[in-house]
Amino acid sequence: MTDDWKKRGAALFDMDGTLLPWDTQYIFSCFVVRRHPWRRLLIFLFLACIPLYILRIWDENRMKRAYLMYLWGLPAETVREYGRKFAEMAQEWIYPELKERLAGYRKKGYLCLMVSASPSFYVKPLGELLGFDEVLGTDVLLEERMPAMPELPNGNNKGAVKVERLRERNVLPEHGVLENAVAYSDSAADLPMLLSCRRRVLVNPSPALKEDRLLDGAECLYPARPWKGRFGKIWRIGFFVMGLVDVNNVKSMTC
């Protein structure tokens, strides 16, 4: 990556909960399960693994691999195809306020990166559709036929891992903050990325995140979310996990 962007600036965006309201991992599994209804059985198999995480026998990375169990046996090209189709739908769910911000940075010539913990096989095509200069997601090893628990060769692209990968690409400095840069996120997990940029924007932050002293002076955005209250979100996540939402229907994703 060339350094000609440094005078103009950089804009780093988390994806789930930031650019769009949803945790797309649940929605993509719904997208797949509705095409292969029997794969709900694999979701139940994943749910049986949750006690292993609660008891700290499995870490977050292994749980993420286990959640991808719904892809078991699918050809790699089918997963890529589903990723492209899903990205075409997901671009319609982007918050208008965030879409406008992204367009503004692109117009100014900023280096724009989307940095997400969600799987690269749909994060990258979505980022390309949105016009990002580079997209970093959680890389999933796509074998000829998907194993029950696919490997994550670069780890889970979350928290400090995001910063490490951005440093490898000479986007973020090894120490200190990038002065002419702004980072967007909704999550405390992104504190390392937020604190590596001079400007920080929190999207629908929780009270705890908003009040974090490390983020004093951060701008807060509150785009309208397609649910009301905590329980409204929880029951919708449950419906996604079980493949009970028609994600192709715009109304079901926005109401």
C-alpha cells in the first residue's frame, strides 16, 4: 500500500453494529439455512457447544469456528457464491448516516478501510460494493468441502488483532496514534482501533462505552435501529439463528 493517502487521512470502519445494525454472522447463517433447511440441525449442534465456552474449555475463536458448522459439507465455490449474493443484499441495510459519512471521506480522498470480525467471504464483496479501498475480515479457510469447524488462518479479526493487521499494512503506527485518522465503532472490543486514531466516532454506543474515560471527546451517532429495546433485539437474533426470517424481504430487515 502506497503512502500517498497520509496527507489526506484515513477512515476506519467496523461493520456489524456500526455500518449496519445487525450482527451479520447470524443473518448469513439464516440466509444459508433457508436454502438448506436441514442445516438447522447443525445450529442445534452448535448450541450444544455453548457450555464449553461458559466453562472456558473453548475460547472465542473455537466458538466462532463451531458456529460456522452450518456450512459443513458445502463446496467452497458455493460459499463464495452465497457470500457475493449476501453482500448484494446487505448493502441495502447500511445506515444512511454512515453511508453519507463514507461518501464524504471518499470524496476527500481519504484511505477508507472496513475492518470487521465477520467472515471475509461476504465482508470483502460487501466492502467492494460500498467502495472501500481495502477490506479486512476474519479469513476462513475454504476447503473443497467445508469441514465442520473451518480454520481461521489469521485468527479472529477482533480487538487487538485488527490493530496488528492494520500495522502490518502500514496504516497504523507501531506506537501512538495516527493523527489524520478517524475510527468508527459501536463496540468496546474495538477500543484498540479507536484509541489508535486521533478522532473517534461511536455508533449507538452502550452507556458504559460512551462513559469510558479513554474515549472522552468522542463523537456519538445514533442512527435508528430496526428494533425496539434489548428484548426486541434478542428475539430477532433468535429468529435469525433458527433461519426463521426472510432476509430477502427488505421489510423484514428494516421494521
